[in-house]
Amino acid sequence: MQYLPNIIFFLVLIVGIGYFTMNIRKIIRNVKLGHEVDTSGNRGERWGNVLRIALGQSKMVVRPVSGLMHIIVYVGFVIINIEVLEIIIDGLFGTHRVLSFLGPVYDYLIASFEILALLVLVAVIVFWIRRNIQRIQRFISPDLKGWPKNDANYILYFEMVLMLLFLIMNGADHMLQDMGSEHYTEAGMFPVSIHLFPILENFSEQTLILIERTAWWLHIIGILVFLNYLYFSKHLHIILAFPNVYYGKIVPKGKFRNLDSVTKEVELMMDPAADPYAAPAEGAEAPAKFGASDATDLSRIQLLAAYTCTECGRCTSECPASITGKKLSPRKIMMDTRDRLEEIGKNIEKNGEFKPDGKQLLDDYITREELWACTTCNACVQACPVSIDPLSIIMDMRQFLVMEQSAAPNELNIAMTNIENNGAPWPYNQMDRLNWKNEA
Amino acid sequence: MSEQIHVPTMAEYIAQGKQPEVLFWVGCAGSFDDRAKKITKAFVKLLTNAKVDFAVLGTEESCTGDPAKRAGNEFLFQMQAMMNIQVLNGYEIKKIVTACPHCFNTIKNEYPGLGGSYEVIHHTQFLKSLLNEGRLKIEGGKFKGKRITFHDPCYLGRANGEYEAPRELLEKLEVELVEMRRCKTKGLCCGAGGAQMFKEPEPGIKDINVERTEEALEIKPEVIAAGCPFCNTMMTDGVKAKHKEQEVAVMDVAEMIANADEL
């Protein structure tokens, strides 16, 4: 029975990591439903972006208040995870503070964890106030109604509880070390928990052990639960921000993709030697669908971005259409894409393969009114701290509307007819193009 | 402004067996829109004044396809692009300057993939280089000390990362350059991009150009400087909507330079 806690810990760890791995595989499967994009070359530039934008948070600090708070939580998260490593070793082998052989280094390490934990706690409370009391527009806009709003708060509660448990665990541990309790060898420096919980001084050794063990177990179980919550929440960015930034757009923002399938047809049309009545060659592939009407028409990069989006709303708060009360919200474009992709994924799980469900991303999730409100100004792309490009999805869906359905707003059809007939969006004769030079 | 300006075409150049230093891509707005034509003429005056050997395509120029592409009509875009590329390559064009950021962006970024690679420059960048080479002299003139704000065109700024060239030109005019709250990377669109110029906006609480004009008027400029014919129209309409057309002018940077010393 001596090893019972170790065995239980091992099982908890296996279940926690196993279930998480299963869900990550689902994400990979779903992202692969998108079409492949050539991202070869430019590896140096892409890794540079990962270092600067993802690791270095360079686009977060464009908004200094939330940016700095986020850096605290981010640094805290990364560094406190060194402690999780120790917890896992201790849990598996029944040791206590196994890294304490590092001596003074360990003392400073623990001290820094404690200070960071306190800072994270404060930052997370500020985040909660910003979301729930301050009524900042991007946190109360209608696209966050319901689950997304609750989801954001659950994440904050998780982080608060985890930090508190960590500090309680340390506080009780420190008390037991002072008492010279067996198993609790003196290790670590506790500048925060020592002041935070003076009430612990009143407890007996037995109670303190109970408190320390409870906090220890709840802390590590909490971390595993949080890890598994990621897949169901908007919080996947803590992992996916890195690949997403790597695959982010590295050409000028104004450069939109030219469709190769269209190039082939236009070249054929302009080739005087081409036979207009020729039947397609034997085994020629069918022409690709133009643009996107469903999530699976998008690219893998766009689908990865949908899972990466953490719904911070910086895009929407800078979008000229959103600002002036139009229905378009770039954040909602990403949320809708993810929701539809998840729906397709569940459909595949249930039926073995995708069974048409009479739904699609266009109309059932993203309306035409939203798509036509975009000015393609790139403000959303510029604002995204993790290099998501909502504009590319809007453009792909417009292509479907115009090229597959001829469903552009009538005024645009007129402009396009003009371009086609007389080389300008207005009905002026191309032969009059130089008249301006003779006008006074 | 009554004297006729000399605008040679590429056809004329080739007939004489010459190549110009740069092709001036006028664009649809610059060719047909009454307001934008003034910008075209102002820029031509500056080119002439700086003794730049330039030519235009004239009737051989056609829409770059930008509004078609942004509206989702990739087919029409590529047809326009390929026809233009045939003309440009036929004339062996190497360097193109344009006063329209949409033409600028499309030719610079989207034509190379279709076989048309040129050095493409926005007119504010070109004027800046003329200035640096000493070919163009800019003095404060009538804008000296005036309060001016610059509205960043999305397709020059965010789309292509050029924020400084127009501002440097304004500084040469010795104006008091004041920035709007949302400027440079955070600049707010005028509302015309993405083919919005050619349609009514979707229902909302306000038009985008009004939102942007209000922001500009907050800092009380005498001139709202622009670098794009569409921004120019949108901001002019915005100023009219706010009944401020008597106090606030909307002018292209090239017009300001040409007007400054009454060329």
C-alpha cells in the first residue's frame, strides 16, 4: 500500500495526458481537411517571426496595459511549469522537492515562482475586472454572448485557483519545514506564501500535512484538467500560437493570392492557338471549385488559425466595418470557421466519413452581409497578436459568391461589367482615357 | 492652369525609338474622376518641373483589376492583369509610378505572379526620391505653418508598409503635421477599399468615411492630406457631411506641393 499514491498519480497522469493527446489528434485531423499550401522556403524569416511575435509577444504590447499583463501571465505560465516538472517527478517516485539538491539555485527558483504566482494572480484578477466590470467594448460585443464569455471567465477562474493552490501548498510546506516535520526537508525560499497565509501558523502538524497534500494533489490535478479543457475552449493559443505564427503571412499584407486554376483558364482564353471546342484531355482533373463555401474549402493555415484564435477581439475593435456598426466582425469569422470545422469533425467521427448535413460555413454561419461589409483594409490582420488573417477567409468566400454563384451585390456587378467592357469601373470609354490632358 | 500640359504616350516614345525614365500609371480614377484628374495634373506638373522623362499608356491603359479581385472576381482580375501585362511587357517597361495606392499594390504585388515584374513606386515615394536627388525643390510656400494631418491609405500603409514618404514631403512643406489618434499601422480606412467605393455600405450606425472625418476634424486641421484618389473622395464627402468644406480642404500631397509654389 506504500506505493498507492504513486500508482494513483501515475494513472491520473496517463489519463490526463492520454485524453489530451486524443483531442490534439482530432485537431490535426480536422486541420488536414483543409487544402495544402506551399510554405516552403523562408524558414529563417518564419522562425524569426516565431521568436519575435510568438515568443517575444511583440504584437501584444501594441496595447501596453493588456500587453504587459499578458506578458506576466505568459512568463508566469512558462516558468512555473518548471515546478510542474518537479511535481511530476515527486508524484511518480514519492520524493519531496526532488530538485532541492540545486541548493541556493533552488531557493531562488522557488522564490521566483512565488513572486510570479502572485503577479499572475493579480493580472488575472485585473483581466476578470476588464471583462466583467469595466465593460470594454471588445469583451461585451454580441459575438461573445453565451459560451465564449463564460469560457473566458472559466479560464480566469482556473488560473486563479491554480495559483492559490500553489501558494497554499508552499505556505503549508514551509510551515512543516520549520517544524522539522519528517519528509519535509528544508528547501526553497517562500517570500510570498509566508506573508499570505499567517493563519497556517495556528494549525497542527497533522492538519498542515493534510493541507499541503490536498493543495499539492488539487494543484496537479487542476493542471491536468486545465490541459484537457484547452481543446474545448478558446485557450488553445498557448500551444497553437507558435505554429500559427510560423505559418503566418510573410508577403506584403496587400498581396492577395492569385488563383492558379483561374490563371490556367485565362491563359487558355488568351492563347490564339487554343482550340475553343477541344474536349478536355483524357484523365484531366476537373476544374477546382472557386473560393470557399464551407470550412473544408479553406486552407490548412486558415483552419489552424481558427483553432488558434483566442477571441481577444483586437481585430474586431480595429475593423472599420465593426466600428461603424456593420454586422462584420473578423473575430466572428474565425469563431464561425472553428465551430463549423468542429461540427464537420464530429460528423466524421459519427459516420466514419463526412455525411452531408445540409449546412455550410456560408449562410449557416457567416452571412453575405458580413462578407460584403469588408473594406479589405488589413486592420484585423495588423491587429492580430498571433498572425491570423481573417481577411483571407472573407476573400475566399467572396470568390465563391462571385465566381460560383454570380451573387455579387448589383452595384458591384455593374462596376465589374464596366471593367470588362471599357476597362474602368465607371461607364467611360477607354478611348477617352487621356482626355484629361486637354481639359483646363 | 489653362496652358496645355505635355503628356507623351508610350506609343509616341516607341515611335521615336526612346524609352522614358518612368511610366506614369494614371489609373481609372486619375483618368476619369473629376477630383482625381486634378491630382493627376498636379503630379504631371511636378514631373515636368523636375524634368522627369515620363510617359503614360493613354488609351492603352486599362483597370488593373483591383476592385474586381477584391470583390471576389478573380477571373476578371486576371484577364485585366494579363492584358495590361502584355502591354507593359510589349513596351519593355521597367519602372512604374502611380498616384493610386490600389494600382500600386496590385501591379507591385499581384502582377509578378502573372508574368509582370516591374519596379513599382507610389507617387509620394517618387517625389521623395526626386527631392533627395535635388531634382525637385519643395518650399513651404502657402502651407508653411499650417495645421495638416495625413490620412494613411490602407494600400500604401498597412498593405505595403509605407508610412513615411508622404509625411516627409509634408514636413518639407514646413507644415505643422498633426497625427490623428488612429494613424500609421492603426490608421482607420476611409471606407472605399475592397470595392466598397462602387457600392452602398451595409447597414450600420454610421458611414466609415464620416467616422474617419470626425476623427480628423477633432484635431482641427486646415488640410486633410491624402495619398489616394479614393480616400480623397471619401474624406471630401465626409467633410461635406459635417458641413466643414469652408474651413477644411482635402488635398493630395502632390497637389499641395504643386500648389505650394504655384507652379
